[in-house]
Amino acid sequence: MKSMTVQFDLLHIPQGMDGILFNVIDVLRIANQLWRLRNPARRGVLFRWRIIDARGESLPLPDWLGSSDLAGGAPMPPPSRNALLVPGLMMRNVPDLERQLDQAEAECACIARYHAQGRVIAAAVNGTALLARAGVLDGRKATTSWIIVNWFAGRFPGVKLTMDGPVVEDGTLFTVGAPSAHYDLAVALVRHFAGEDLAQTLGNVLIHNPMRIEHAGLSLTGLSVQTRDSVVFKAKRWLRTHIQTPYSLDDVAREAAVSPRTLLRHFKEIEGSTPLDYLHRLRVERAKQLLEVTLIDLTEVMEYCGYHDPSAFRRLFRRATGMTPSAYRRNYTLRASGRWWRADEDDTEDLISELGF
């Protein structure tokens, strides 16, 4: 792991969805930045990329694709591991997709070659059909676009087609069915090569998290997240803006203009939990953000989250995350340690204020 460098070969196809390739490059650039934060003393990068044609030859990368992340003017050693990413195909209909598959002999040969070498191969949307056509999905699990799922199942019966989630992994094969899931795919690939800690941190930055959206809007008075029940909305709004206030069911019910018993019933129907459970989730999410982006001590984190008993805070945090606050900070921090601070960095109080806490 310490000396590992992973190269992603991004397969350009004449009628391919090249935007997926470019977006994956952005994800890899962010992953490299996070890796550097965790390893400031080490040189080089964790992930490299190149765009290739069906023969495996590199295509020129324009400057705006972030070439500075690659070499930095220094010669690059050979990568220790390699992966192939196959984009989806722009198609008008199934007959058009069939025609493209018939004309993709070189691309299928490229896929088969990587597979024979034991490389990781990932495909997006209907690009899964190229993997199936190349014969690498026989007896393997995969997913594809819902638009072609019935055709795919009949055309490639040897594939164990599943539609259970955004990313389907089977050994060294990764597939996603929706164009928007390429972020999930990239995070899954980072997890495969670099481990859970970096993948989780990357997901925290890139993947939509409703609870964090609520936290981000606390300082914006015009921003609200309505639910179908105004009682629950009023209660949640009060809890979000009083995270540091000692919890009182009566106070929350008074704000929602209902009795405590009515509030509990409505909250259970809408949220599937109690107001106190919701408050604990808010507090833990705030603690996670503070642990990720600040270096304040754990006592201050606890106080910003409305807790005054260290053992209770640690117990609730561990129950929600599976680790202690200190371990969470070590694993998922988004800031360099104190010895790597720069003079132009924002101080902690400004950062906490910007977070709306």
C-alpha cells in the first residue's frame, strides 16, 4: 500500500459517454488531494490516469484535464496496479446498440485482454454490454441500465443480472446501471484499491447526505426542508437550531404547537424514530463534520454538539459510527495535522462559523 500507484486506463469509444471518463478524472483528482492531506511527507500520487484507444495506446490529454496531478515535471515510475474503465454508449434504441456492439470488436478484445491479465474492469450504464460481449461476465454478477434490462437478460443469459444497488461488484468486475452513479463507482474503486478510510472520506465529500444538507442550511434563514407533516417539520427545525440546548420533549412539543404525546406519534409515523433519536443523529453528524474539518479538541467537539458527559458522548458516537471520536478523526480527517499547517490557512473559529455552528 505504501508504494502503490494505481493507473486508470479510461477507454475512449467513438460513440461513448466521454463525460463519464472526465468526471471520474475529477474524482481521482479529489482522491489524490485527500491522500496528500493524510500523507503530506510523501511524494507522488496514489492515482494516475490516461485515456486510451481500443489498442491500448494513450491518447493526448488536454491541459484542462489536470495533467499537473500526474507527473509534476518528474518522471513517473510504472504503476503497481492497473484498472480499465469502460463508459456507456450513446444509443438511439436497442437495434442501434446491437449495431455498435457488432462494430466494437477492437474494444471487446481490449476488455478481454485486461481481464486475462487479472486487471480490475469497471463499466458504466450500457457499457456492461461490451463486457458481456467480450465474454468476461459469464457466470458473474453485473448490472446495467434499466432501459435495456430485458434485452440484456435475453441477449446474455449467462450473466447474473441484478438491479439491487448503484454498484455491483464481483471480484475484479464493477458495474453501474445509471450515468449518475459514476461517482458511486469511482468511490467503490477507490475503496477496492486504497481501503475503506479514504473511500469513506471521499464519499463524505462527494455523495449526497441529507443530514449534512440540513446542517449546511442552518445559517441560511431562507432555506428549509419541508416534510409532508408540518408538526414534524416544526419540531425538526427547532431541534436543528437548538442542538446545544438540553433536550426537553415538552419544549419541542411547545414549538410544534402539539402535546408531547401527539408529537411522539407524528414523529414516529414520519421519521420512524423519536425526536430524541433524531437529535442524537444531528449531534453525531455535527461531531463527524467537526472531527473531519477542524482540529479542536474532543471536549470542544462534545460541547458544540450539546453533550456534557464525555462517556455518554463517546458511547453514542461509537454506537452510531462503530468507532471512537479519536479513531474517526484519524481515519476521516480532511485537514493536515498541526505540523503541516500553512500561515494562510483559515483559523478554526472562522471555519466553525462558516459551517453555521
